[in-house]
Amino acid sequence: MPSAQVIQTKDDAIYTTSNGAPVKEPYASQRVGFNGPLLLQDFHLIDLLAHFDRERIPERVVHAKGAGAHGYFELTHSLSDITSAKVFQTVGTKTPLTIRFSTVGGESGSADTARDPRGFAIKIRTEEGNLDWVFNNTPVFFLRDPTKFPHFIHTQKRDPQTHLKDGDMFWDYLSQNPESIHQVMHLFSDRGTPDGYHSMHGYSGHTFKYVKEDGSYVYTQIHVRVDQGVKVLDNQKAVELAGSNPDYGVQSLFEAIESKKYPSWTVYVQTMTPEQAEQFRYNVLDLTKVWPHKEFPLRPFGKIVLNENPKNYFADIEQAAFSPSHLVPGIEPSADPVLQSRLFSYPDTHRHRLGVNYHQLPINKPVVPVANFQRDGPANFDNQGFRPNYPSTLSPLQYKQRPYEAKWLKHERWLGHANHDLSEVTELDFEQPRVLWQKVFSDTDREHYVSNVSGSIKGVKNKEIIGRQLRVFAAVDQDLSNRIAKAVGHPTVKPLEVKPAHEAVRFKINE
């Protein structure tokens, strides 16, 4: 693939040191005589070297490799009947945004076409503050217990001794945690290797609450569906591109926008009332399940368009900091335990990676004024002048309560109840993966899936791990397991024994 075209423009700026002093020659250094030692007084050289030594910030532990662009969100249908969030009230309103797409497990230099989920993070700059949608390109994930996340990610990193990627680690985890099978069904289909970042859907995965001023709410899931159509790569093409152009996704997105073929997505919401959640077959807080569209239809409400490439990748994309805790009035998190964990974890990693004042970086700065009692710290660009740094009666701030907060405070229990116990694996965990295999996948999809899984799992050295994972596949469909077993030369196995669906524990939160 040819190199991405970069627009060159004349720059009349004068070359200077970091303090703004002009320098006549960028390659020169001050010495004692023609060949003498360097002089410590040469601030240009010291400035150059010292900054160079500190150019790299820590890469993201996950989602290290990515691409991004700027654009806007346009409201096409009002959501005033389900939320008080201002950004979703008036049809036609356009709100600026930035999107960062990414792979999950690889390092910053890894291939864009790796078999991996894709991050789909969106920063919408509303008049009530930044609203971040930190989504993936799959509607489910590998886990529903947040304590498993660091351990799972470690299995995709390098072995502590060999410093090599290890298939045994990855499949060892999956085979011990069968609730991961729904995501595995997505990942090892051709959906696991999208053809570029702008040819895939995005999903909230998590359940959120959209709240009205009177305190009433609905549970929601957001779908961002690509208008250009989903495009995928088969395994052979994905591997070929990984070798010939590992930056294929970054390049194709940049070139599409540069040629004014602006990618766009239609945004939909699924809603579920608390009463419906009580009767829902699955736990509304379960990240490994989807909401059937027939029961909870997709309702369109917006359009996303990307029409501007970053002016500087590091400033606009690498320093962009997204978090599911960046919410606005009218949108609240559910009690989903993985979501609750992410509400803490994302800002915490931003403070480590970018510094405590990451919100003040231009790419992260809200378009509305910020006033609080946070002060000082590294890279502080706006220390709020002479405003007191505590709740002062001498120069008081104004305080504005979210309309529904007073009503919610009257309740001594969680609004809404949990459904099924999230800690146990039951037949419920295999129903949706079975539908994918038996009804959604075509014959070609099934053929590719068996080839993709067997190609990955045949390299596993520990045969116990293979047998354990085959039992998980057999719990989805015996023929699926048998076909993979044959492909990797392993005896067929019986399904994993799990509790029937009717024995899944149901309970209510705090009541």
C-alpha cells in the first residue's frame, strides 16, 4: 500500500529554543575551539537532548496501538422522553467530537490487522462537559467480573521468562473461564479482523441509565453502526497485511478523510425499563450478553461523521484520555461491576500516563468553563487564578444539583434490581454463542471460524488446556467442538457440565 499523502505547507516560523530564543543553526553545538569539548552553556544543545530523553510517555497498558480523527455528532431524533442530557434534546444540534480506534492487546508497534477486539472511544464535547463513550467493536466482552481483567490482559502480554507471546497462556485462561465463549465466538470469526478502523460497528457493551428530571430512568445500550457497511478480512489477508503494512488501519483511515470520503456512523439506543429488567432472561448487568433486537429494538437518534484528520498525532490522539466516568447530567452508570471498576481505572491510568492535570491538555479540555478546588501539580496550564482553593464564603462558587438527585436521595436502596447471579456459569452463558454458530454464521463463516480457532489453538503445548477448551466449545455445539478437535488432532470430548438455565440464582439488590 502506498504511503499516506501528507499535505506540505510553507511555514514562516523562526526556529527557537523552548524559551523562544532564536537559533541560527539547528545542527550546531558550541565547543572550545574547533575540536574542543562541548560547553555546558550551550542551552540549545542541552534543551534539545534533555527534551529528546523525555519524549516518550508510558504507552497505554491496553489499547496501545490506535488511530483517530475529529468530527461531529448530530442529533437526528430527540431523546427528551428518556433523558435530560442537553446534548440529546434538540434535533439538528451538532457537537464536536474526537474518536480514537485501537487494538486491545498489542503494543504500540503491533499490527492493525491482529485478531483482537477493537477499541472505539468517542469524546463528545457538550455544553454540560465532556461525554465519553468508551466502546468496543464487539457487543460483549470476555468477562463480567472486574477482578479477572488484569489477569486476562496478562495472558495476552509477553511471558515473564521468554518475553514471547504464549498461546498456552491465552487458551489456559479462556478454558478456565467459560463465560468468555460468547466473545470468543465473535473474535475468531472474520469479525475479529475488521478491514480498517472505519468499517466496523461500535457498542457500549455496558448498561447505562438514561435519566429524566423527574428521576425516572431506563436502562440503555448504545450501538454505533457504520454507514459504509461492515468489512472484514479473512485470516490469510489479515496475516499478509500484518507483515506488509502493519499500519494498514491508521493509513486507510487517514487517507479516507484526506480524500474527503468522510466515514460516518448512525447511532442507536436500546432501552429497557426497570420492570422489564426484572423479567429479562439474562442479567441486565452482564457484559457477556446482548439484548435481543426483537425484544428491545434499535432506536436511531444520531449521526457521527469524521471529517478532520489530526494536525499532530501525539497531541490529538496519543494524549487523548477517555473514560466511562466522563458523564453528563441525565446519564448515569449502572451497577455493572466491570463498568464500576472502569469508572475508577481509566482516570487512574490517565493520571499515571499523562499527569494529574490531564484534563487541561487541549485535546481533553472541556469546551465549557471548569471551576473547582483542584490546584497545582505538574503541567498545570490553568490554576484558576486567585479563586480560593476551598469552599469559601469570601468568593463562593455556585452549586447546581442535577434535577433528579434530590429525588434519588429519598430512596434507601438501589434503583432497579439485579437479576441473575454473575459469579456462576450456567446454560445461559451458552445460549447466545449457540445462536451465533447455528443461526447467524453462514457455512463459510463456520468454516473460517474452525480454521481460525484451530490455527491458534494447535500451537498450545499443554494438551489439557486444549481438551478443556474443547469441552467449552462442545457446550456451545458438539459439532463445533468435534470439527476443531479433528483439525488439531485431538480426541473428541464431552460438553462442559453446567447448571441448567432454570437453576440460575435470581436475587434483588439491597432489598
